[in-house]
Amino acid sequence: MESAFPVTPRTKVMRLAKRGVYDRGVVYSILDEAFLCHAAFSLDGKPFVIPTAFGRKDDTLYLHGSAASRMLRTLDTGVEACICVTLLDGLVLARSAFHHSMNYRSVVLFGTATAVKEPDEKMEALRVLTDHIVPGRWDQVRIPNEKELKQTLVLAIPLEEASAKVRTGPPIDDEEDYELPVWAGVLPLTSTPGALADDGRIVPGVQPPDNLLHYRRPK
Amino acid sequence: MESAFPVTPRTKVMRLAKRGVYDRGVVYSILDEAFLCHAAFSLDGKPFVIPTAFGRKDDTLYLHGSAASRMLRTLDTGVEACICVTLLDGLVLARSAFHHSMNYRSVVLFGTATAVKEPDEKMEALRVLTDHIVPGRWDQVRIPNEKELKQTLVLAIPLEEASAKVRTGPPIDDEEDYELPVWAGVLPLTSTPGALADDGRIVPGVQPPDNLLHYRRPK
């Protein structure tokens, strides 16, 4: 597999082209740090976009959900999907309203989804989805039974057409604005885990495991 | 304006219908807490989705960006957009893989965008966009000049067709799974501001204002 994605008319970053990144390693590091995507598809020519969890294994992205889901059933008919993953890193505060921006890392990918039907592969995809959100969780919980597997639709999208867009660093103001008495810089934003709240029905003596106590995303 | 959105075939929450919310107040509280949306549109029948900032004033959503932006120019041709706003509140950790979920508040809305061209309205929309992200920022910075206004495309989308989907609370496991020795509950996730980093070119004596020092989203 090539280490860079081919640049296609759809994935070529048009605006602020210097922010475009086609390196597979960069794209995958963004996919691996995030776990929520926005999946878009067209139905009768009209756009739909829905938030959903995802997982990645090698060069495949997995989505899952109820077998009754409108989105997943639509994608399973072989229509093209556009999927966007966005990590917001901070607010970029300039001296002029015009030069305000955000620091972010986003991936946009295109592909056609196919349902994962082979039982072992489907179970493995569900493991990937679970462990993508909380590494190690799969081995701590009851895995899906046959009825649950039937109720779950898993879709695979090959990672063949994708690009990232990344902004980092301070604001860039017009030279003459640097003399304005305006505070300018970056306000970092981070997704932070809070205190675990058990559901009140824990078997006595069971403690939260380390992967939850010290939850953090891979960087 | 009615206090509830009409339920249309597109906005009716199909999966887990009890999570659907059509109340305008709830939808607007989600829009006001967030400032990043994912905007989807169809181009030649194919879906595109892109992350972008937004603002809201009354029953209008505003997007903006470079007048050269592919997305904005496409939307300005009168095509329909689907816009999704998602706030992630936590990971829902069940005893079974199947019942894992997330706590979230999301809005999906549909509408046709039109360019805001009247100069006063355009300036006001840019104020709304700026103050939506950092309340009070507009009055602290240099506002756009004529050249910057020309380089900026502002789109307005009427808030007429929208719904929210909300999940809160602990995991719901199958009754027989409650005897498993598995920790279950919620791991809250919050977007947290970090320490302000100035850009190294601040006019001596200028301090960061309170709206940045104590930055928080409206709840």
C-alpha cells in the first residue's frame, strides 16, 4: 500500500492548499485519535449527514448500527459515502475579525460501503469498533450473541480516497494590525474525561479498570 | 414562530424515536452551545461533507468562508444543505458490547442557503458568527474592511426543518447481564479550554480579556 493517498479532484484541498495532507500516516493518526465521524450520503439527490462512531483496521473503516437504521441501510445499497472526522484543537484569536480561525485536524474520505456478513469478520469488526473507542474494552465485556449480531449492521469502507486538512499555530494578522491593542493568540480546546459515574448496579467489589480510570485518546 | 419544528419525513427520528426532540428551544440550545457544524451537500448526485463554523440569530443559521470556497459556492447556487451539529457528552459503558453507546445531543437540519449580500446584514451576520464562538469578541477586534467583506461569502439558512436527538443517562443492559462482574456506567467527556497562548506580538500592557480568560460555552 502506498504511503500517500492519490490526490483526486474530490480530495484535493482547494482552499488554503498548504493545509492539505495526503500522507496515510497523518490521515490514520487523525482517524485513530477520533472516534466520532459525520457520515454523508445522497438519497434521491438530497444530502443527509449523521454523526456515528467508527473504527479503523488497516485500510478499512468500519461503521455499525441497527440493522433498521435508515443511514446504514442506504449505504448498504452501494451508494457512495463521504465521511468527515474532525478534531478541534483550539480557537485562533486574531486582532481582526477576518483573521480569526480555528486550529483543527480533519479528514474527508470517499468510498462505497459494503455490509460485512461473514460471521468471523463481522465479530472482528465489532471488536475493532469497540476497542477503537475504549482500547481493551472488548476483552472486559460480554461479546455479542447471535441475536445481537443479527440486529447489527456492520459496514466496511475501503480507505482509498482520503485527505487531511490541518491548521496549527498562532493567528496571522495583517502587518499593520499588530500595533492594535488587542490580545491575540490561541485558546486550546481539549476533550477531557470527567469522573466515572457507575450505574448503581455494579457487582460488589468490581472496580473500574485502568483503561477507563486513565482514559485518553492515542496521540 | 411555532415553538416546535414540524416533523417531516427527513427530520423524523427513526431509530430510537424516543430520543427525538422537535422543540425549538432544545434545538437552539444545542446550536448555541456548539459552534462547529458538518455541512453536507450533493454535487452531481455525490455527497460532500465539510466541517465549518456557524452562528445563529433568531431563526437563521449563518455559515461563512472564503468567496472562493467550493462548498460555499456550491451552496450559494441554491442547492439543499443538510447540516449536523453534535455535542458529545460521554461514553456509555455497558456490561455487553452490544449495549455500549454514547451520550450526545445532536441537531440535523435541512435548508437551502442564500448568500447574504446587503452590506449591513452581511456585517451583522459576521458579528453573529464571531460572537457565537467567543461572545463579545466582535467589540474587541478590528471589524472587516471593504476588501475583506468582498473576499467573504456569507450564507443564511432558515431554521425551518430541524430536529434534535438526545441520549442521556446510564447504560441499559439486558437484565441477566447485571450479574456479570463488569464495571458499567458513564465516562463524561467535556471540551475544556486550556491556557491561553499569546502570539508573541502583543502590544505591551495588553492583557487577555475576561471572555477569553474565563471562556465557556453557554449551557
